[in-house]
Amino acid sequence: MNYNDSCSGSDEGNRGDKSKIHPNQADGTEITSALSKITEERVGGETSSKCHVSQGLVNPSNLLEIVMKEKQVLIEAEGEMLTLKELLANYEEVNRKKGFDGVEIHGAHGYLIEQFLKDQVNDRTDKYDGSLENRCRFAFEIVEAFVDEIGAERVGIRLSPFQDYHEAGDANPEELGVYLANALNKYGLAYCHMVEPRMKTLGEKFECFESLVPMRKAFNGTFLVAGGYEREEGNKAIAENRADLVVYGRIFLANPDLPERFKLNVPLNKYDRATFYRTNPNPVVGYTDYPFLETSS
């Protein structure tokens, strides 16, 4: 299970999250937090977090020379300027307090890491631009830093090579995806999580001929797929060996007992997209107020 942790760090946040996390772990479920402190800035968009690299809108074109110089990236987090190593140590401490089992690096959906990966937005002229090796360098340095800090078995990564969210597209997404999958094998990550090509835009599925199968074959570890899956389609993906695990996001948010509902094959609660990713006077609205099966009648 993945918990989107856009800006963790406060004691109040730590106390609040434990009530959501530990009950889920009682049955052996492992939970990771989605790392967005160094990935929150987006092409042409505004960040909802105060934890981000450098100051202002950051992209591969204007990121300062300090980026990844001997792994000494300056990160602004809660008003402090930290090196990448310091940030990782702080993040790991917060994760332990909250009870998380690991971290998912968010390298998808137009966030900073993906901006380096995609040739349509990366126009640097140094070792981080040009070839696949160069464009993927930043992502691998982030992965390596986390693996060194907390162990490969506690690190996963989310990627969306086929998407062009926030104009972060690529001329050859399959080549990019296969390259990433192959190169990630050496780190022994807990998993690689990729978004289906059909999810061209946020929340909409499109018919397409592309597939994540080449990436599935290239990656030697646990392979996760996401992107508009429903019960039967998810079962089919597993049966056809197109993935080890199917990721459910929107419908899981609206159905806290989704596994039980799938098991019983009963109707699902409908999610309310208007409540996604927004600050609300009442923080439970749209997140922890959806009814469980026994109370939904």
C-alpha cells in the first residue's frame, strides 16, 4: 500500500498518520510513503508543498549547478537548506515515526525526476541531457542515494514513460521505459511501479497499441502496474503475467475495504475527484470519510 506523503515532518502530522497506518499493518500489509519532497515541482504548474528543490519553479533547464554534485543537492525543506543526504536522513526518521515500511520515489506524472527523463522538456546541455544514459542519470542518483541510506528492500519507484502530463513527454517512451527497467535491476529495489500507456491524461483511459509488457520483461524484480484498472481487468493482468501486482488508487481511496469488496464482487463507493489533492477545512473529507461495506447500506 502506498501513502502519498507530500510534505511530512511535523509532530502533529506524525501523530495523525499513525492512526491510519498501524491498523493496516496488523494483517501484514506493508506501507510505503510516496517521496515528493524532491519531486513536487512541475512543468508549468504550482506546487502544493513547501518542500522542494531550490526555490521557485524548478525544471531541468534552470536547475542550478549544485544539482547532484557529489550527491550534495541543496534542498529546501521546512525553511531549511539541506544536502540530499541530510534530507534522506530526516525523511527516514519521519518515516520511522509514522510507521512506514519504505519509500516510493515519485518519478512520474511530470514531476521533477520525470522532467529529466523526458526529451521533450529536458534541454540541458551537460551530463544530464541528450542520451538515455544522461537523461536517466538524475533518477538513478536519487535511487542510489536512497538505497545507500535505507536499503534497496525499502525503496520502490513509480514511473510513467508513456504519459505527457504537464507537457513532460518523450519521443520514444517504450525505449525510455525499457532502458529504465533494465538499468534499475542492478539496485535490487522492492519494486518498479509503472503507469499504463492508455492513461494519456489524468483520469481518462484511451485505446492504444502500446503496452508495459516490454518493461515487465526487462525488469527482474516485482513489477506493479497502474492506470484505470477495475476488478476483472486487474485479475486478467495477473493471470496473463503482465504484472506481479495491480495498483488501485482512486477506487481504493473511495473504498477502504476494497479487497473485501473485490472478494465478494459487490458494488463500490464512487469517488469524488473534487476532493483529491486539495486543502480542506475538514481534512477527513474525501479521504477517511468513505463508508465501509458494513455501513454503506
